[in-house]
Amino acid sequence: MILHTMKWIGAAAALAIAAPAGAQTFTLLTGWGPNNPTAYMPADRFKTNVEKASGGKVAFKISGPEAVPPFEQMQPLTSGAFDVLYTHPAYHSKGLAVAAEILSVGTDKLRSSGVWGAIDRFYQTTYNLKLLSLVALGTEGYHCYLRQPLSAQGDWGGRKIRGVATQFGVIKALGGVPVTLPMGDVYTAIEKGVVDGACAPAAVFLGTKHYEVAKYRVEPRFGLLVSLIGINRDRWGKLSKAEQAALLEGGAQTERDTARLGDEILRKDNDKLAGLGVQAVQLPKAKGDLIRSEFTSSNWEFLQKCCGDASNEVRELARKAGLAK
């Protein structure tokens, strides 16, 4: 672990060398690189928004999964080897921010209901991470896609489908076998038949080029894709009030931007995908309703197992605000 930490510190220090003179520079670690442009976009947008909010007094140097694998990135953030992290909550064992994907109501309501604040407090205590932004990529979330069409029964029974823990309920609901893989390995796994398809954010299907090996995208979509951006709490505590305000303002603006931009990207991408021979296949209504309800119920179970009392607090806050049952 010491060797890993030294490697992360070295990578972060190397990035800081080229910092603009006079700017407070933060190292920002992301789960996705520029080769996945839609997934990477919120990190770049956050960088731009905070730099603008600070009047150029804050700057970022971004490093991606080439520095630290996506499922291992929380530890170097917690330890302070990197300052800021942009990641998906399901990549880490205590993923309370998954609640935002179930509620699918947008971050304005999450903030006013108290849910955003409860998630923030949890991550501060659990991961030494001060929440800055819950970024929803559009107002539509996930889909699944396949090498071969749906079965005659209108499902993917018996097939191996890549997904993260929050999608396992959906995969199993239609008879699939969940397989966990980083996004960077999915293309080759489908191409070689290691898996028969995948579930992932709908808005990154074109950018990842997974359509080249999986020509059938399944509708309806389900859930809401929400990732988080947070800063090491120790670093946060050493900042000036103006620097903290710039980070929070940039985070809130990024939430607004990515919801709008995600929808625009998805509409344009689906038009392009149709021209590339990708077929949109519709589940029978009962099975479409099933995967949507299963996404919600299985993820409340996931949250209860991972986060216990904090999950109960979030659910109760959502209920009082009319956001959940």
C-alpha cells in the first residue's frame, strides 16, 4: 500500500509542476479519459466552471485511469495523494450517492430535500471526501446492448452481461448473468465473446464505439446516471472561503450543465447510431416495466447493505419530500 501511495503522490506531483503561476492548483483524478469524451465531459466542465468562478485563481491538472484504475481511485483521494476525484459511486464499496440514480429527480430537488447534504456528510465521514457536485449526465440513464437480438421470449436469458453492482438486478431480472468489468475492457470482451453484451450509460455508447461489436441497443432506458465530484476533506479545510466558494459554485453549475448537455448528446448520438446500423429493440412492456422497477428496488437493497443507517436517512428524507415511496 505504501508503494502504491508513493506512486500516486508522484503522479500528482508531476502534474502540479506545470501549474499556471499564481494559481491554486488541484490535481483532479477521473475514472474516464478523453478517449471516452461524453463520460469525461463533466470533469472538463467542472474544471472550466471552477476556474471561471475563481477568476482564474484556481486551476486543475487532470489525470485519468492511466494513473490509477477506476475501481481503486477512492483510496488515493482519501489519503490526499490526489485533491479531487470524479468517479461513479458504484465503483466503490460505500456508494451512497447511488441514491441519486434511483430518485431521478435532478439535483435541485436533491439539494432542497436534504438528500444532497446527507450524502455529503456520509462521504466526509466514510471517505474523507467533501462533496462538490452530483453530476447527472442528462435526464435519461442506462441501457443495455447486445451482440445478438433479444431471445424469442423478449429477454437475454442465460447470457453474460457486463454491468456494475447497481445494474445487477436489471441483468438478473431478464435472466442474464452479471459480469463486472471496467469500461475500458468491455469492447474487447464483447468482441471476443467473453460477454454477450453490457449495461452502461446510454450517452457513452457512441463514444466508446461499443456499437461496433454490439448492434442491438435495448429500450426502455432505466435510472439516472449520476457520478460524483469531491475533494479531499483535509485539503478542503485548508482553503480560503473564496476558494471553497468557487469550488461549490463550479460544482453547482456543473450539475446544471451536464443535465442539459447529456440530453443533447444522447439525441445526436442515437441519430448517428441509427445511420451506423444499430437497431433499437424494444422490450415487451411488462419486461420494460420490470427492469425499471427492479433497478429501483434492487438499488435500495444495495444501499441498505452498503450504507445502513445512512441509507435509511436518505430514503426518509426523500419520502418526506415526496421523491420516493
